[in-house]
Amino acid sequence: MRQTLIALAMLLAMQSSSMAQEVGDAARGATLATTVCAQCHAVRPGELRSPDPMAPNFSSIATTLGMTDRALRVWLQSSHPTMPNYVLSPDESNNVIAYILSLKSER
């Protein structure tokens, strides 16, 4: 019985640590953001003014109340009238999301 409880505790610990892993690679997301997204958005930490005044800066997006990886995923998959038709692969989306979420701690 004791061994079963220990095994169950280990299994739960492994699952909770795997769920806490990041969505993607923030460094790769930063590279993609500076090469693709920076045409319209201010993407670097501390940059407040986007090249396109209608495009929010990534720091503002990151610190928007309720912003989560799920909210960002929906936002990236939604069409925006002024946004270029750039389709991100699932890995690219994960990386950009990880990068944007990393900007929460930059403030």
C-alpha cells in the first residue's frame, strides 16, 4: 500500500511539473518577432512606440489583464483587418507566445 502511494505521489509530481513547462521557446520567439512582427509592432522590452501606431507593442499585450497563452493563441489565429496575412506554424506560434509572455516579467 505504501509503495502504491509513493508511486502515485511521484506520478502526480511528474504531471504537475510537465504542465508547468513553457509553451514554446521564448528566444526563438524573440528572433521571429524581430524579423517578422517588428515591421508593425514594437517587440523589444521597453519599446513603447510601434512603427504602426495602430499596432500594440508586445509589452502592452503581455501585461494586458487576463492575458494567457490561450488568449494569445486565439489572438494570433484571429484575423486583424490591418495585419498582414502571415501564417505562423504551430511551433512559431508557441515560440512567439512564449516570448510575449516572457515580457510580463520585464516590467
